[in-house]
Amino acid sequence: MFTKGYNKGMGKYYYKTSAETKRNSKTFDNLKNLYPDIVLIEGSTEDLINYREKIKTGSTVYFNDYFKLLDDFKEDSRFFMFFYMECYYSNIEVCFINTPECNISYIKSLLTVLDIHPRDGETELVVEKLIENNIKQAKINQSMAFNLKSTALQTAKENGVQIGVKKGTVFKNPKADSLKEKIKMHSKAFNGNMSDVELIEKLGIPRTTYYKYKREIKHNEKTAK
């Protein structure tokens, strides 16, 4: 198990599920911009459970999605509830970015609002039932959002609205255009008297970028004839 970053005392943590790793999810990178000290927990679900002991009261553990995390615990979902309840009793927030209905703070707020006081030994059962109920609603919400988006896209297409970028669309890049003009002006291959090595040093750009721009200039001149 690996961790990226170091966090003394209470702090923020993120566990990347196997589904995110396969898709090269950028959720942690985005969170890192918000919370520079956030720690990435990598490894198996067993590593996650073992790492729990290092997480202090008042900390927050972020997950992308309840369903993705549960998939990692599919061999034995009871281990998931063990981890969840350990955090619950230790006042560690578990935050699901895409399924906040399952956040510990939200579950606790439901118990307060509904004035539910589980008897000794029944807290886990009550929490589990609340999560199950919230997940049913989360599935309905996600399905509705997907259907609405699909309908909106279909309606837009039927009305002749362009969806996405047309193939072959070229975006303007003022900086690149300026560099290309300098290459045309100074390169021996065009109107100048400087070698590639001299011009790369003068412009202060990578060799790969220089030769890419040079090819594009030649291509544009060829197609313009």
C-alpha cells in the first residue's frame, strides 16, 4: 500500500478505487488543487481498512462514488460496513463526491432530524438501512439525470444543433501563430538564415515543438498553392 503526501493529525484523504485507476480518473488531481495537503491512499480495500487506524478524529476520507467503492468490496461487503462504522464511531467523515446521500454527516443528520435513537447494538443495522434507502434514491437520481441529458442531446440534434466539435476544426493559438511567424522569418528553410539549432535556442522552445511547427508551416504552404 502506498500513500502520496503526508498529513499529521486530522486531515483529508482520498482513496482511489480500481475503477478509477483503470479509467485514469482525475478526481484526486482536482481535489489536490482544492486541498494541497490531501493524502492519496492507494492499494487494496484491505490496505484502506488497515490505514484507517492512522486517520485521526475530525478527518475526512473522500471517495469518488459509493457504487465504485462497493465494487472493490464485492468479495465481502461486510468489510465495507466495518470500515464505514469504524469511521462513524471515530467521528471521521466519509464523503462520497458523486453520491453524497451516503456521507456519514448526512446519515447522522437524518438520525437527528427523524429523532432516531438506535438501541445498543442496533446502530449499524439502522445506519445500513438508511444507506440502502438513500442508495435507491441515488440510483433514481442518476437515472433521471442520464435520461434528461440523453433527451436534451437528441432534441438538440433533431433541431440541427451541432453537438461537440466538428471533425477538422482548427482552434486559434495566438502564441503558436506568433512562433510560426518567427520560424518563417528566421529559418533557412523559409525566409531567414538561421539553422534549426540556432533558432530553437533563440525561441527557447522544445525541439519537438519547433519541428512540429515547422512541419505545419510547410504543410500550410503546400496546401495554399
